[in-house]
Amino acid sequence: MAKDTRAGSKVRGDKLPAILMASHLLEGDTVFLIKGGWTRDPREARIAHDQETADAMEAEGKAAAAANLVIDPYLVPVTLSEAGFPVAKHFRDVMRQKGPSIHPDMGKQADFGPIA
């Protein structure tokens, strides 16, 4: 019997504000929920400031997973940078947000500016 498991954030304490993070099914990239779809740019991620919005975002993620668009959608607690961009609180999610760490100046993540 399969269980509904997910990685989830390891952050303790306040879980809001939060963003919804997942992996794109076909490309494997980390993606973030925005209004009307998904993006690779973490600066554009939709931010839940209240539990009702967080629940709605989580439902959107589950629907996208059921439609085979993404894998393992989960809410990630964030803080907001001085520029207003969401920055994950847990180091695992920070690494996923930044993209591959070998050459952050190359690849898809290089198309986006820093989030911090």
C-alpha cells in the first residue's frame, strides 16, 4: 500500500510565510508555484502569508502532481530578503533554490539574479 510521502521542510517553528517547491517531471529542475503555473525563478514564487493560501497552494501542487507535471510538491518556510524575495529557511531547500552548486554562474540558474 503506497503512502503519501514527501520530503517536506525540516524547519521547526513558524511555517509561514511559505512557497511551494517541486521538481519538474520531465526536466528534473526545481520549480516554484506562481499564479497560473510553475517557474524555475525562485524570485517569482508565490508566497503564502496565511494558512488558507498555503492550503490552496498545497492543493494546486497535489493537482499538478496528479496531472504528472511535477513530483513531490511541498511547502517551504521562507524569510523575505531585503529585496522582497523568498529565501528558504532550511539549508536543503536553500540549495534547491540556488540550483546546481558546481558553477552557479552557468546553466539555467545563471539566468536569474541572486535571491539574497
